[in-house]
Amino acid sequence: MNRRNFLKRGSLLAASGLVMPYILPSGRLFAKTMSRKVNHVVFCLFAGGIRNIESVHQNEGNLMPALLRGQGSTMPGLQPVPRSPRPRPLQEEGTLFKEMRYAQGPTGHFNGHTVAITGQYTNTGLNLQENPQSPTVFEYYLKHNSPSQTALNAWWISNALGPYPALNYSKHPSYGAQYGANHLAPTQLFAPGVYPAISNPKQFQFHEEEAIGKVRNFLNDNFSKQAAGNGAGIVQSAADRQKISDFTQSLIAKAASGGLNDPIGMPSRLANNDVYTITFAEEVISEFKPELLAVNMTDVDVCHQNYTQYCNNLRKADYAVAHLWSHIQSTPGMANDTVMVIIPEHGRNLEGNSIADAYGRFAIDHTSDPTSREIFGMILGPPGVIAQNKTVGTAANPVGETIDMVPTIANLLGFDAPEVKSILPGRALTEAFA
Amino acid sequence: MKRLAIVLLLAAAFLSGCQEETAETIYLYEVNPVDIREEGADKNSLKTDLEFISLAYSDLYGSTPTDQELINLVTAYNTMGDKELVADIVIRNLLNNERADVPTAQAMRADVSTFISETYKRFYVREPSEYERWFMEDLITNDPNVTPEIIYYAFLTSNEYRFF
């Protein structure tokens, strides 16, 4: 072999090592993907429609002291909220994108959520009863992450039902339910009336389960059609299903024993759905330590009728997010190995509507005016991964869009494979990286 | 009379000749045609979540749910992404209620054949095939662990129950 051939073969071998899949000792095919920056991402949709005017511009004083630096608000009508469990505002533990944009499409809640979860703007009307057309961040993760993970590692915790459960997977022919996340709408599940429908399931003994399996297998063997598929929810193993069933029952027991009263340290008389939703997200984190969890809050949407209550709910959401971050930092396995990404799904109009609250403040809708496209973003994480105490973007020079969240998460968790990048129009917000 | 005898003789000769010809017919030994379609093959429509839960309720309780009960059941169903899991929890919950019309194991074993027929009619809206009847009878007779609750639960969580 002459020198030229030696170099040629050597370089080919090295190149193949970079791009070819290989077999792990477990026997699983391990396709190389981009490297990870962290092993967990929590995506918090600080949603319901929040204006930058009340959040980062602090026109009412600082209504978000847990997230932002600034003088507290003295606005009349504000309810007391517990102090943040973090020693300093969260913006100092990461990067604040002070001026981001929800650039296209109607400023509707479900549109905004869909854009954030899929990384694609939707300019067409959305069918509220259907899964989105474009793959969700959960599907990208479960299809392209390597080594592959199960839905126990991907969770979508929604504040409400309506269209939101449909965001755990898409109708995209190359993705779909088999890559869907576990969805949970805990505040609905534990609502009075609903709770009894699940709180006392018949428990079968092991030998009874065996007999059930025998009968059911016989019945299914005699009927060729299956109820599985996109209409039947996500796909996961019986073992994983059992873990979630056990988890649900443990939550039921905890709720029944009063263990969920005064959620996350907030008196129950003040706690709203957002606070309870974050409480259950923390329970999922404690139990499963998921690699990817998305959770939303929507109670600020009371702003359509009551501006003062909007401000109150903004403060509660602010506290809840800080509590969530604090919980992550006290969870072994996730502490110092998690990035939390925070954005509202869209803003609200500049002008109020005609509904005045008890303080004479006018309520505000969101009908796609320029102000309703203004949002902020925050990316928190370990100092070696995320730039600390950094602020980017101005009104004159906004940085980042809603569609950038999915590429950013894909980059952080290392599933930004070429196939993923080719679908997504956004970019990873590298300004936040250390 | 003599003419009649000749006619009969000729007729007998003709008929016997015919019989000789049919003796050469090839006989085919085969089973009768059998319809091998699966039972329930005509069920092609997947029940909606609402239909599935509403029917499970009425099949177990013998009455339709009130509007509020149905709303609560469907809400529970929609709160979890794994539909197989949440359907299982809802069905187990329905089953674990004194309102569920489930015969005793003693009644089932006293007349297994009737129990099987009624179970198929209740949940699958059809009679069992001979094979299904044989299998279920054998299972119930020989496995003391099998109870009506187990049979009902297996039917309610089977694929055929999800279809019309």
C-alpha cells in the first residue's frame, strides 16, 4: 500500500466512524446524532396571552418579581403571592430575550400553542378537534433522539382540555401517535365529578390478570381489526402503561389525603389552575425525570374580562414558574442538567376593550395587532451551558421568534438531525448558549 | 296386457342402461362449503370516545348515563394521552361499582352456556360461534380463576368492542 492509498483508506475509515451507526453493547442500533448540551429540557408555555407592556416593560411596576429584576408593583387590587423560592430573579440564571415576536398567523391561543410546539407558523384556520399537521417537538424527540426513548420521557401537561390534548402528536404521515408524548390535563382529571370516574378502579390480582389476558387474547385473535392508530392515542408498552397507571393512582391517593392542598406553597384560596398544573408537572418530574416536558399555563386569559385579575394571575404564574425551576434544581438527576425554556404563546392588543373592572381598568383582547405579536422569552440553565444574566433584543431589534423554540430544544437535547432541520424554518437561539 | 309388458321391459332395459352409464361418474369427496368469515367481520366503524364510554356504561349498568355523568366520563377520558390506559381505568372504575350488573360466579357456573350467549349478546350484539362457545365453555369450566368480572372486563377492553 503506498502512502496515497494509506491516507485515502484512513480518511474513509475515519469518516465512516463519524457518520455510520454502530451497535451498542445492549444490541441497540445507535445512530449518531448531534451532541447534547443537557439531558433534560422543560418547555414552559407562560401562556394565555401576556403583553410585554405588563411583563418585561413593567408599566405597572414589576408584576413578575420571581423572573425579572425591577421594583415591585404597587398597583391597587393585587393579591398577596408567596416570595419566590429562588434567591434571585430567574433572569440572572439564564438569558432573557426581551423582545421576541410571534410573527405570523392569528394570535389565537391554540394557534400560538401549535406554533410553539411544532415550530411552524400556521396561517390557515385550525381545526380545533384535530392534531396539528406538522410534527410536534415530542415527535422529533422520540423519533430522532438516539438512543431512542419511550413516551415516559416525553410529557405534555396542559392546563385545560379543549384542543390542547391534541398537541401531543401530529397527523404528519412520517410521525404521529407512535411518537406521541404522554399527555395529562391534571386539573381536569382531578376536578369534582370527573375524579370519581377514575378514583376507584377495580384491582385485579396477578392470577386474575393472567385469566384476563387469556380471554382477551382469544377475543382479539378472533377479530382482525384493531382500535390502535392515530385515533387511539399514543403507543407505549404495557410496562410503561402500568407505571403511569400506578403514578395516577398515587396522585389520587395523595389528593385524597390532602397532600395536594396548598399546592407549591400557595394557599389553596389563592391557587388557580396554573398553580395546580405546575404542581402536577412537578409530580411528573419527581416520578419520571423526563428528558422533555412541556407545560402550559393559561389563567392570565381572564384579561378578556378583568384586567386586575390578569395582573394577579400573572404574578401567580410568575411564582409558579420560579417554583418549578426550584423543584427541578432540587430533583436529583435533573439539577444542573436541565434547561428551562419560557415563552408566552402571544401577546395582547395595545388598546383595551369596553369591559372595565372594579378599578376602572379596561380588559384587553388579542386580535393580531402589532402589540399582540410582541412576546418575551427566557432560557435558563447551568452556567456552562446557558449564558447567565444576559439580555438580548430590543424593540427596534427583536431577537427570536416563536418558531425558534423547537430548533433550540432540538439543539439542546441533540436531536437536531438533518431531517429535523430540513422541516423546521426556525433556528436555535444560540445567543443563549454559553 | 302383452303390449304393456313389452313397454315395461323396454323401459327397464333403458333405465338399467342409464345406470350403467352413471356408474362411470367421478365421485368427489369434499366438505360442504363453509363460510369462513370471522364473527363480527361486518363491524367496520370505530366507536367514537363518546360512544365507547356511553355504551360501556349502559352495557354494565343497564341504563344510559345522564348528561352530566357522560360529560364527566368523557372529560376523564380526554385528560390522558394514552387512550388504552385511560379507557382501562374508566372501565375498571365502572366495573367496581355496585351498580354494575354482573352475575355471580355461582350463577355463571350453574349455566355456562347461557352465560356465554348473554355475554356475547350484551357486549358484541351477536351470538357466539360454535368455536367461541366451545373455547369459553372450556375456559370457564376448567379454570377456577375465571369470574364473570374477568370475562366482562376482557370483553369491554377487546378490539371488537371498539367497533360497531
